[in-house]
Amino acid sequence: QVQLVESGGGLVQAGGSLRLSCAASGSIFSVMGWYRQAPGKQRELVAYITSGGSTSYANSVKGRFTIDRDNAKNTVCLQMNSLKPEDTAVYYCYAASSIGVLREYWGQGTQVTVSS
């Protein structure tokens, strides 16, 4: 079974940095990214990156977060700088493949807490 395993979450003070990593099994995915969900809120897309290296970011994280991937290792990372309390959420790794049929996978989630 495809597994997405996140790491790197934790507690950080506002203004600090964290780097999230996600290791995926299986073949290279067409898109990998990160979602987050805060208590009482909908899960929202934070950033994604395609197999070709195209990236997209939520407006709330532009200029602060950077997503990158290593296709050979099937990993995707999210470098989070200048963290704000509103970044506090459970962060979920996401991967999808559209070759043949659409397949989507989710990690188990990792908690990021930013204190003020």
C-alpha cells in the first residue's frame, strides 16, 4: 500500500522556522503537496509541486514557505519560515497520480504549533 510519512512538526515560537518532510512509497507522483487543517476549519491547500517542478502557494504563506521535492527519493519538503500563530494546524502530505486513473493519497498528519 502507498504510504506517505510526514516528519518535522513541532512547537515553535512566532518568527521561527520548521521544515516538514514527507517520504512517499511507490512511483513518482504527478503532484505532491501540503494541506493543513486548524481546529474547526476546513482543510486547505498550503502548497503543491508538480513532477516538473511547478509550484503554487496559498496567499497566506507566499514569501514565507517554500516547497521542494526530490523525484528520485519520492520526497517532498515544506520549509516554513517566519511562522505565525495562524499557521498552527495539522499539516498533511498529499500525493496524486493521474497516469491511467486518478489516485490520491494522504499522510497521517503532523502537528505544527506556533506560539505567540
